[in-house]
Amino acid sequence: MKEEMVLVVRRSLLESIGMFQGLQFEVDRYLTAMLSRQNNFFVARSSAEIDPSLKQIIPYALLVSGGKVLRYKRGKKSGEQRLVAKGSIGIGGHMNDRDEELFALDKKAYFAGVQREIDEEVVVERPLQNRIAALINDDSNEVGQVHLGVVHILDLAHPRAEKRESMILNLEFLTPNQLRSERETLETWSQICVDNLHKLLEIGSAN
């Protein structure tokens, strides 16, 4: 079976622009470089997971409706075993080598790739809008050290979602206050997003 190949950029690229911890709201300053074909490439996931000199690009989409955000739990069949049983508000996954043609094109093509990743995991109506609100980086743990998130805000007309993958459990649209009360059960990226939810949703609605 062919090993999964995932999209990465070099940590040194991010350092040349300005490495950060937590959320970075100056998205265009980073994305233009990250999505330039000469700056990203595909490597075997098994290698990327243990090489902090590389950052795997992960779309991390928050599905929002009426001020509520979709939360789910990662089941035992999750592709990232270090996050099993954690709650998450981010839908998405690795960009694979089948997506290669997307990154020779423009941001519109990237959004199409992100939508496909979302469609593989959940069934939702087409979003009213899909905007990038921030980048997310967390070098405080071994999962975060090898990943870089692109935080998308997807506005839905109705708070409805069904799982498409068995790893996704307990889907529920929750208010910011409910999410804050669950904060300690969430994976680190989701905790960071919940701590900044007002700003993220504000940016999402402003675009």
C-alpha cells in the first residue's frame, strides 16, 4: 500500500517571515509564500510526523451557524492517534499529493481542496462563505511542532451536520459559552481557537 504523502513547508520559511505561537491574524503575509509552488512539497507522512524542521499544512475549518460552532469528538479510528478522545471544533485534514495540482494555481483552487477535505468528513450544506481567519501554530507539544493550521470560518445557514467518517463522534453545535465550559476536554488547537473565538468569528463575518 502506497504511503500517504502530505503537503509541507519548511519551518525555516515561516521563521524568515516571523515564527509565532498561537494565532496569527496577518494571514496573507504567510499564505502567499506557503502556497507558492517553490515553497511547498510532499513528503511521506511517517517522516513528516517526526521532523520538526517541516510543518504539515492543515486546513482547520470552524463550521458556524447562528453564533454556534460545531464541536465533535475524535474516535479511536482517528488518523492522528495522539488526539483520540479529544474534542475538536476544527474539521479538515492533511493535504495529500492528489491535491498537487491545486497548489500550482491560486487561492480559489486551494479553497476547493479545503472543501473536498471537509466533504470527506462531514455532510453539511454548502457554506454561505468560507474565509481564512488566522493561522495557528503551537510548538508546545509534539503534535503541534510538526503541523501548521489554516483556520477557516465557514458560515452555514442552518446548524446541521452529519458525520461521514467513523472517527467523528458526538457532533453538536455549541455556543461560545458552552465551548468555554468544555475547554479542558478539547485538543490544543481548539483551546486556542475557543480562547479567541470572538475575534475569529468577527473576522469571518467581516469578509
